[in-house]
Amino acid sequence: MNEYDIKRGHFEKIEGDKLEILIKDIFEKVSKKEGKLVTNFGAIEKLIVWPDGKRALCIETKMNTEVDDKTAMETIRKYNQFLELATGFSAKDRRKKTSKK
């Protein structure tokens, strides 16, 4: 499981049903299971997302490592797009925060 910080003041953009709508916009489908949002896309066999309060987003992933390069690149692009819109931090900012921890 990975935990990503949510930018201060950004939680209002994903609270309630907004996170579900965001996932549906990016990955095209989403379902709810035990209060968590579940989807899949490309090399991501299973992506489970849930907020941990207003400060963090928890994500569990199961990846298929046997995909072609085009699928892998598209998956990475969509996943990074999702994380940026969900947390308010770019990939560079998330990397800086991770290295500080």
C-alpha cells in the first residue's frame, strides 16, 4: 500500500463522490467495495483507492508486468495524471515528499 499526501486545501476537490467521478473520468470505470473505490486499466490489474482523512490518499495496486511497452507507458501516464489530480501534487512534488519521509 502507498500513502500519498494531499495538498493543503485540495481535499475539497475529491471529497464525497468527486473522487469516484475523477477515477471514472481517467480510468473509465469504477466500482465500490467495502467503502473503497476499485478499478483497473492497462497494466494495472487492480487499483484500490480510499482517502485517509483529509490529508492522505491510500492506494493499493496489483500490476501485470507482462504487458507491452505501449500499454506500460499509457498506464504510467494515466496513473500519474490521476495522482496529480487527486493529490494536487505533481510527480516531481510527490517524489520530493517521498524522499523526505
